[in-house]
Amino acid sequence: MDSTILLLPVIIPVFFALVIFLVPKSKAWIVMTAAVAGALLNFAVCLTLAGHDMTLSFPWIAIDTFRIDFLMKLYNFSSMMIFFLSCASLLVIVYAVSFMRGKENLKAFFAFLLLTAGLADGAILADHLILMFFFWESILITIFALTMTGSKDSYKISVKALVLNGTGDFCMILGIALAGLMMKGDLSLSSIQNSPIPLTDFAGIAAFILLTIGALARAGAFPFHTWITDAARESPLPFIAFLPVSAAKLLGVYFLARLTLDFFDFKPGTGMSVFLMSIGAVTILAAGFMALVQKDFKKLLAYGIVSQTGYIIIGLGTGVPAGFTGGLFHLLNIVLSGICLFMAAGSIEKQAGTVNLGDLGGLGKKMPLTFSCFILAACSAAGVPLFGGFFSRELVFEGTIETGNIIFYGAAALGAFLTAAYLLKALHSVFMGKENGNYSPVKEGIKDPGLAMTIPMVLAATLCLLFGVFNQLPLGGLVEPVLGARLEHSFAGFGQHYALMLATVILLVLAFLNHIYGVYKTGKASQSLDHIGGAPVLSGIYGLAEKNYFDPYTIGMSAVNIFAVAVSGIDRGIDWIYSKLLPGIFSLASLLVRKAHTGNYALYLAWSITGMAIIILYFIFH
Amino acid sequence: MQALFILVPLVLVVLLNLPFKQAYRKTAFYAAVFTAVFQMVLSLTSGFLLWKNITDLFSFNFIANLGVDFFSLVVLFTIGLISLISIAVCRSSYDKDKFNFFNLILIVMMGMNGVVLTRDIFSLYVFLEITAVTSFILIAMDKGIEAFEGAFKYLVLSALATIFILSAIAFTFNAVHSLSYTDISSYLKGLGGHFPPQIIAALVLFITGLSIKAGVVPFHGWLPDAYMSSPSAVSILLAGIVTKVAGVYTIMRFAGDIMNNITIVSNILMAFGALSIVIGALAAIGQKDFKRILAYSSISQIGYIILATGAGTPLAFAGALLHFFNHATFKSLLFVNSAAVEYSTGTRDIDKLGGLAGKMPVTGVTSIIGFLSTMGMPPMAGFWSKLIIIIAVWTSGNYTYSVIALLASILTLAYFLILQRKVFFGKLAEGLRNVKEAGALMSFSAILLALITVAAGLAFPFIIYYLQAHGLLKLVIS
């Protein structure tokens, strides 16, 4: 194969996006056909490319001694990522064809979705940091545009998404600058890989932290997650299933994995390893606790997905083969289960007209297929044995034990309990129990959605199970080749650490018992976790978070204890930094500058004369 | 060939003002469009041999010595492009006497072309004056109090600049006994860094004078008022090209060609450039007037060009040249957008606007493209020029300036978001229900500039590759 074929995964989606832009608004069917065709073609190309190794290189920018080559590289890792991304975009687009029918922003939605897919392919294939950043940063525009396709109030969320992601990208370009300094200007990823940057001096550590922040912001880890949970409520659902759940996550984790694996001399047990694992642990717990108290189905899932990202970060942060393999495998599992869970939520929204947990109930009988898919995906996300999520999470646990930091195992295990608890709550209050009349269903009565929506859902759910039962397929075929020679033995199969597995099973059973106790106590599935609010240490969290949910300005007012403030306050507090503090500082500086421009002409003349005086003084004393 | 750039507008102005001009007043528009298009074509095709032989018939040196290199060709092309846009906007939005406007634009084009082509500092002074005087009249064309105030502010500071430049020329002539760039350059080289007092005086006066013309902080007092109070078509011309040719181009020539990038001048330019970047962006945040935001944003962007000029390496100069062209296109685009908004709604106060994206889709989308380019977001053209400037300043060893240039992008983001939210998004403001696009010519201008911005961004590496392959970028510093 000629290596220019590497351009196709970028060109095809972008081309179809442009076609969609040119189609008149009234021709919705052309838009949808083009979107599906683009996704299918992209999938076919990525499938063809799978398993090949090739590089594409031609001179790109050269001015004086400054030179950037157009470098792209396809090898096991990047080909796995673009393949997985093309699968995710195909599933979401097929689902969206039915879901988005008749929606106002249909055209912009499909066009920007394909554009994002193409740009993400470019960022993954790029073998030069500047080229990668070109694609990476372009995605910022499509994120902004896609969040705008939601309701009329989406602008605020778009701005938040732009600011949070922009902050990450900004750190990233600083990191690239530092890396460039250390690599003496050679920013080709292959050459960095050949001589990884040492993490011993200040510049190396600073570059690592800055680049990591960039990757984490895109992956939607704590504290860059707040736009995702906001968008979950306002934006069209396929957008959530595509961008924060799959494309951005794949991209962010891909870059993070390359950072720890290839670009830096990243060793287990070092400070940077603990730094990464801490971020992972905080992400798991902070988002997990927030997920427990959500009343909105989609918001609960969004916090859940953010929480799951924490496992990947811990896994990659361990720096040992087990943790790394587990982290990457967990990425595949949560993308699949995340897509499936959100699609199920979308079907519920479409059929029942609401996603408020308190208003739903007993839908399992009416939507058996959605129900089954939800169970399969939830089992994978909660780490029930035999499902994909179970094996990946066990590997992460194994990695944390191997590094000797038991505290991170503790955080991850507590996260497992939380995941099971909130998923049980969602499952019970939506699908089981008595039917609740508080919603306005579609006229024909609630039933499973049409084929276009069920097929992608069923496919994703099936894969959730298959990835567990036949885990040598994804593990041996996709994830483990990435590590190459660094892998001592394969992790496929059922695993060896029976004690850890037993602990996981016990946690799941505890979560189940806890749920039953909660339902028994409150009589309502949607309040099954409210009894935790009565526990002495956690007592403040729920009251606070719930008030916070209805009225963010009361944060801190009803703080009962420090822990409660920490968990809930940080979530909103980071929000405050972005939306109040930083703009405040800039506005103040801006006000001072504006006040200085009085319009008084004598003043302007005086400035000019001062400027001239400065030049004179500089000349005299130089 | 060079003489044609000055002769064509000159001859057309004379023809348009012969007796009996009433009979053919209407042709003024076509004369102006012809000149602008002719200039674009001439600057693009100057490399073709046959064409060169024809145009060289006009190579008699009727004035001073003219010279042309790649840098001047880019600037000449930009002059043609922005003048064309300004003419189109004037045609569709200016409701007073257009005949005068078209005449004045021909004269100002001639002045700018002269500034770009001339190779001695006295002719430079003459053409700068032609440009400046025409600009005063253009700003004051509306004859309102505000227009006169803006023109007056420009006039006074510009007069100051004129005095400085003229004195600098006198000092220089006294020392060098010649006024051509090459003579001055080789004289300064011969001094080896030890300047006699009158050369120092000349340098100080020259830098100050040109900085006033460019609107660099702290010499920028005239700029926001002049941009704001002039008719839309004139704002486009002023912000897009006049200030840039009269101030920025001359500074680039001065620093590169005459001063050979000596450290002392470089340091001054970089300091003022960085100051402009920050002050301009800070002042743009929180302004209420659409055009005023753009005016301060111009100060900030010009700061990038001056900063790169100061850094002085070939890469930095290439970045400055590219940003020169990019800023001309995307800032003119934004001024066209503001003109469209003002024409359609009758106001520029962003507090009174809102929700226009649905009513004016072309203006809404193209303004986003313009701002993304201002911020330096890929894949727009502004990304590349800013990236090259930041890298060049970094590799020239001025890390602080490089980081300042990078951080200022955040401020750009801030005023972009404020403006977009207040003007194009959110709820439709009261009384704007029947707003429509401002007409075909205005939309055409916006789309043309937006296309150039996107295309230059996407094709940027290939453009650079082409230029490099033909050895053109080396000409940036002759």
C-alpha cells in the first residue's frame, strides 16, 4: 500500500462533513445518507489499515533553519485507536440518524461530528508534535460548535467547554515548547520515542506535567470535567455519546498513554507516577460521589463516565505492565459501555419524554431490549465478573498493588462500590418497580425504539460481554501489542489474583445489599442511596450536593463537615475559578487600562512624549 | 513596472477631474475597482516574463528610485485587496457623495504604493504625507462632530510624527550626505555601533515618528477614535492597510533594510511590541462599541508584527510578513462585519445587539472565522503566523516576550467571547426582528475575506513550500 493512504482517515470524514455543509437544510435525508456513508467509508478504511505499519513523510513547512515535516505514522497503537474511533463514530451516527430526526440543528450536528472524527484521526496518526497540535487544537472549534447544537441556553456550556479545553490546550503548547527546548527543536514523535525525555530535572518534570494536563483536559478528567456533566443535560444525546464519551476520551487517553509509555522516562514508584495516580483517585471518588446523588439519568451517567476515566489514569499512572494494560483495556470497555448506557438513556428520553429518575419506573417490561442492553453495559461498567470491565479493572487493581501504594487500591475499590451503587439505583428506578405516571410518553405508547437505534445499542452491549468472555481478543489482539517487548507475559484469560477478585465480588455484594437496604428504608428506588446521607461522616454531602444541584449559590452554606465541603465544594469551586475568579482578574486589569483612556488629548500627547523620552534614555544609557 | 503602481491611480484621478466631469461622474466607481484589481493582478504576475517585458516599457524613473522585492509585492497585493473591499463596502453602505470617496481612495492608494516602492527616505516622507492628508479627509468625510474629533486627533499626532520624521531626515542627510536606503545602511554599518549624537537624534526621532504612524503603545492615542469615528468603508481601509503601510511596513523596512537589525533598535521595538499586545487586548475587553473593540484589537495584533520585527531573525521576519497579510485580511473581515451590523441595525453598541446569528448568518459565521484567526486557532491563517512569531521570538532567546505573546491569546479569547455572545448569540434584542443581511456586496466582501483566511490557513504549508522552493522568502530581508 502506498503510504499516502494514511491521509484517508482524515480526508474522508472531512470531505463528507463539507458535503453536508453544502446540502440545503430542507434535504435532511441527504445529510443523513452522507453522514452514514462517511462513517461507513471511514470504518472500512480503518479496517483495511488495521495491522499495517507505515509512515508518511513529506516536507511541510521550512523557513530558514526552522523546519516541520508532515509526518504520520501507523503502527499497532495508532491503528487500534483510529479503528476503535471509527467504530464508535459509526455506531453513534447510525443511532443519531433516528434520534436526531426532525431536530433543528441536524445538519450542523452531523457535519461537525464527522469533522471531529476526521480531525481526531489526524491527531492520532500525526507523528510530529506541531502537526498533532494542529489537529488537536482544531477539535476545540468542533467541540464548541457541537455543544452549541443543543438547546437555546447552550452558549454558556459551550463557553465553559471552550475555556476548560482551551486551558488544557494552552498548557499543552507550553509543554510542547519545553519539550522542543529539551529535544533541541526535533519534535518528531519517533525521535522523542527513541530518546525519551528524562524526568529528573525541573524542565523535564514541568514538560511532563503540562503535557499531561493537556491530555487530561481532553480526556475529561478531574478538574476538567464540569462541562461534560453540564452538557449531558443540555446537548443532544448522541453528542455526549460521541464526544466526551468516545472521541475526546480516546484522544486524551491515547496521548496520555504515549506520554507515559514513549515520550518520557516514566518509572513506577516515582513522584510523577504518584501524581498521575492521585489525579486518577480523586477523579474516581469526586465524580463517583457526585454520581450517587444525581436525580437526572443523563447527568448520573455523565458523572459515572468521568469517574471511570479515573481508573484509566490510575492504570496508566502505575507505570507497570499490568496497570498500563488494564488502563487501556478499561478505556475500550468504558467507551463501549458508555456509548451503550447513553444510547439507552437516549431511548428512554425519546420514548418517555423525561430522564428524571424520580418520575420513571417499570420501563423494563415495555422496553425489554433497551433494558437488556442497559444491564449488559452496566455490568461491564460496574465490573461484574465475566464482563469486559471486570477484567480491565482487576488489572488496574493488580497494578496498584504492584506499585505498593495500597491507598490507591483503596480508592479504586471504593470507586467500584460507588459505581455499582449508582448504577443499581439508575437501573432500579428506571426499569424496575412500579410504573410512574409523571411523564409524557410518545403517543403510540412506550416501546423499544426502531432498528436504527436498537442495532448500535445491541452491538455495543454484546461487545461489552464479548470483551469479557473472550478477553484474549481485545487484550491479546489490540492492547498488549502496544507494550511490545515490555510485556513479560500476557494478561489474557481469567487472571491469577483470586484474592483481589474475591474482594471485588464482596464489594459488589455489599453494594447490592446497600441498595436493598436503601429501597427498604425509603420505599423508592430513586432514593435508595439517600440513607447514606444519614451516615455520620457523609451526612453533609447529600444535603449540600442536592441543594447545590438546585441552587449552586448555597454551596458551603450548609456545610456540615470538612469532607462534605471538599467533595461538593471542589466540583463547584473549580467552576467558580473558571467562571468568576479569572474573568474577575482580567476585568479589573481591563478596567484600569480603559480608565486610563480618558479621551483627553493632552494625556495622549503626554504618553507619546513619555514614550519618546524612554527611547532617548534607552539610547543614552545603552 | 514599478512606476505603473503610482502612475495608474494618478492618471485616473486626473482624468476623473477634468472639466465636464459631471458627464462621467458615475465611472469613478469603475475606475477605483479597476485600479484595485489591476494592482492585485500586477503584483501577482510580476514574475511572468512576457508580462514583465510589456510592463517594463513603463520603467522610466520619473521619481526618485523605486525598487521592488517579494516583501513589497505582498504589501502591494494587500493594498489592492483591502482597497477593493473598502470600495465594495462604500458602494453598498455609504449614502453621501461617493465620487469624492473614490477619488480619495485612488490618491491614498497611490500614496501607499509610493511608500512601499520608494527606496529613499525623502520620497518616503512625501508619500507618507500624501497618505496621511488623504486619510484626514477620509476620516472627516461624514462632517459630524465625532468625525472631526477623530480626524483632528489623527491630524495633530500625525503632524507631530511628520515633524519628527522630517527632522530625522535632516539629521541623517547632514551625516550621510545621501538619502537612499543603501547608502544610509552602509554608512551605519561602517560606524560599527558607535553612533555620533546626530545619528542618535535621527534614530530616536525616526522610531518615534513611525511608531506614532503605526499606533504602537504608548503612541496609540489617536487610533481608536480615528477608527471609530470614520465611515465604515474608511475604517476598513485605515485598519486594514493604511496604518499598516504607513507605520508597520515602514518600521519593518527601517529595522531590516536600514538598521540591519542592530540590538538597540530591536530591543526598543520588542518592548513596545509586547506592550502593545497586552495593553491593546486588555483595553478591548469591556468596550461597548463594536468598532472600538476591533480598534484596540488592531493595536494588539500590530504588537505581534512589531515584536517579530524586533526579534529580527529571518524566521521572525517571515512571521511578521505573514501576520501582516493575515491581519490585513481578518481585521478587514471583522470591520466588514461591523459595517454590516451597523448598516442593518443602525447601532454599534453591543449592549443593544443580540441574537443576530440567526438573522445575519453570513455575518455571524464569517465573524467567527475572523475571530478564530485573530486568536490564532488552527486551521485559520492566523494560527500559522502567530505560531511562527512565537517560535521565532522564542528561538531568538527572548523567552519572556514569547510567553507574553502566547498568554495574550487568552485575552483575545475573552473579548471574542464577549463580543460573540452580545452581538450574535443569545436572545434576539428588541426591535431587531426584521433585520436582514446588509446586501450582496457586503456579504461578498465578507465571504471573500473569510475564504482567503481559511484557504491561507489550510494551504499555508504549501504556500511556504512554494515560496521556499522559488527562493522568495529570502527576499524578505534584502
